[in-house]
Amino acid sequence: MIKRNWLAFIFAFALPILLAYWWWGGFNRPRIQILQSKPVYYAYIEYYGDFGNLPDVQQKVYTALRAQHIEPGSSVTILYTDPRTTKKHDQHAWVGYAVRTATTVKPPLQTATLPVQSVLRAQVRASMFLAPGMAYQALHDYLQPLGKDIRMPTVEIYTAGKSINQMGTITVDMPYQNR
């Protein structure tokens, strides 16, 4: 009797959860590299507040770009404060999308270019729900044996998959000095 209940539990609950986690890219391993970043021109809104609201801010930027007949590229988020140590109301980010170089936007949007710099990059293909945590954990695991920690600002660029069945890729860049 117990074995039958155990098998039913596995097939009814555990297996679907594992399959969903696999589907969302939860078993993918982030890749860590030290390299020179490329410049990215983007439109953004400056945001102060709980980073839990960043998806809503991202949608606001997307809507503003589409209203101005501008095609948004990959999402770009620059986190200026560390959410592990900063109170929610003091968290600071620029939230936006990559756009074509020299695109002119109207307020409340602004534009900027990410500079070329040496970065420690974590990159992973996974659902937007899992990818940031996986990338930041990989950065932490890489830096910890070196006696270092994640430094802000970090740049998150999420490139969506080409179809509903394909996960996107997140790239998290942290300024890096080999000292």
C-alpha cells in the first residue's frame, strides 16, 4: 500500500515539478568568462524602489517605446545597489531596452550607452524567473574563493528566445579588475 502511494506521489507531484524545472532551464549551468564588453545603446527609465517591481517597470518602458514606434531589443537592467544590503525603498536601477544607435526618445525615457570595459560575465539560458538567480549565484561562487564579492553596478541583458518553446539567455556583467 505504501509503495503504491509513493509511486502515485512521484508521478502526480514530483515528476511534473522536475519536468517544469528542466523545461525552464533549471538544470543549465551558467558560463563564467572574463572579457571586454561591447557597447550597447539603450533607452531606459531610472527607478528607485523594490527590485521586485522591475518587471512592471520593464513593461512600462516597453509600452513607451512601442508608443513612440521604436522597436525594443533585448532588455537591459543596470542594478546600482545590492538588494542583499540595500533597503527596498533605496534600491536603484536603470530599466530599459536596447535600441538602434542614435534613436531619439521622448520623456519619460532617456538614452545611454554601456561603455566598453573589462567584465566578469555570467551567462545562462533559462526562464526569466530562474536565470537571474542562477547567474548571480555563479558569480558569487566564482568570486568567493578569491575572497571577493559581487560589486555593483551589474548589467543584466536578457535576450528572449526565438519562440515560445525556447528559453532566453541572460547575461550578467560585473566590472572586473584582476587585482
